[in-house]
Amino acid sequence: MPGQQSLEFGATEEKVVAKANELIRGRHEFSTVEQRIFVSMVAQLSRDMDDFPMQEVRIEEVWDVAGACPNNIYSRIDDITDNLVEKTIEVRRRNEEGRETGFTKYPLFKICEHERGSGMIRAKFNEEMSEFLLDLKKRFTLYLVTVFLRLRSKYSTQIYEMLKMRQDLRKERVTLQEFRERLALEDKYPRFSNLKRRVIEKAREELKEKADIYFTYHVERQNNSPQAIEFFIHDNEEVIEEIKSQEDSLSHLEEIDQGTSPQPESSNSSQGNPSERGPDAVNGLDLFLENRSQAELASLNKDRIRDLYEEARTQVSEAHPDQPHTYIESRVVTLMEEAWDNG
């Protein structure tokens, strides 16, 4: 995507994580520390790479944000490197009607190593991960690695990625079953009250304190039984200003180190930030297509999808003629998803 280096608060490319949406929706059981290592290495990738290089992450830099004791860190290195090469991400596959047909499990790393006394973990991604991390053109999500590293709960990081993926739409609705599957919570917190307290509320509080977005939510119930969760995504202005200030300070220090003079800030430095685009940037058809897998996109009937979009937009426009563009397009996506699920 052109200009992606400045999409997140003017940050340089090596500070921005780019992931295919399919990967964000994937199911995994990585710990907070393992997620941080993974995301830190993704941020190092150049999006025009053809192959994955051998990469390294300094251990104490990754763990410092977790408040972990260094002695405990090094005693766990063997287990963590084992997990990085053995654990997988499960990507669900769907047919052209949108129904799940199966899944593919991808091992993240081909090799992972640590030399005693080096303070580093070195690793190389599996080649099969290239479709999700390299040469991304469409249906991918960007966020700042430093924001991700602020979050301590592994569920906060997963919910953060899920909501960044839908930031343009400003909401995300997931069934309770799908929410549990995405976060690998099928067998944890069987009582919804515990799930709400230990996962959802904890993530809500942490994102509000530390991230560039936060959420409110509504639980949909049937006969008082929770069925789905609708998340509403908001810009966290106070934290955004803090992040921008930090990035400006870091950029200034880097310019001093390099002996260059600070350049005036461009008036369009935030052009790619979804939260700062005009309302007409939201397009229901584009958002619907972003939610489809690569396999679904390859088998789509373009005329059928266009008709689906036009029918949904006509229906919403007639029912809500005075509503703004963003509301209309968000309702269009909801109707398209419902029609897609019903075949």
C-alpha cells in the first residue's frame, strides 16, 4: 500500500506491523511473550521482501514491558523457543457461500535459536507465512508495534488486532462462539460472567489506558442467554496524542544522531490513518471483501457480489434516508454478511 510508512502516526516502516486479515482472524495459543516476539519480528520485515531473512529480537527489550524479572526470562528461554517453532496458527477456510469448509494450520517459524550470553533470540519465518506477511496489497491491517507492546494481557492484544482490522467500519459483531474460537477460549471461563470480567472488561480497561483505540460493547441475548457481542470502536485521543509526541521525540533524536535537521511535518502525514479520513472513505463493498479469505475471493462471482451490494444499499438508503454515509455503509455490510451467511 503506497505511503504505508506514515499510516500509523507518521512512524517509520520498521515500527509498523502489517498482517493479512486472515492471519489476524486465525486461532492460536501463543502466550503474551511469544506474541510480542512474533509481532516484533513482523515489524522488522520490509513489505517488498521476496523471502524471509534470519531476524533477531533483544530479549530484555521485549520483556521489559511485561515487568518480568530478567532471571525468570532466561530460565524460560528454552520453553519459549520450543513453543515458537512448535505452535501453529489455524486459518479457517470458507467456500464461496461463506460457509466454513475446513482449516489450515501454519507453523510460524522454521528455525529459532538462542546463544547463551547474547541476550538475543534469532528466528526465521516459515516460507508458508509469506502470503500473510510479505507483499501485501489488500485485506491487511496496520498498527504500531510500540502500541501492541504496551499491552500485557494476551487477550487484550488479540482483541486489539481484531478491532484494528475493523477500525474503518467502527464496529465488529461476533457471535459468542466465534469470539471464543478466535481467542482459543472454548474450554475456559464457561460462565459468561467470568469471560466478561476476566477477558472483555480487562481488555476494555487496558486498551482505554494504553492503546490508540478503545471499545464499548453490547451483548446480544436470546432468552437472557448471551449469543453475540457487538464492539463499537473509538479513537483514544488522549493516548494518540501521547503516541504522536513520543514518535516526534524519537524522530528528533534519530535526526540528531544522523546529523540531519528536522523537516517540517507534512500536512498530510496522517492521510492514511483510518480514523482521520473523511466519511466517504468508508465503502461497504470494500469492507465486505476485506472480510473474505483469499480462497473465497478467488471463487467469487463478481456480478453476484455487486448485486448483493446494490440491493443492500438500496434497502438501507430507503429505510434510513437521513443517516450519514458512514452509518449507511456500515448497515450495508451487516446486510451483506447476513445474506452471505444465508446463502
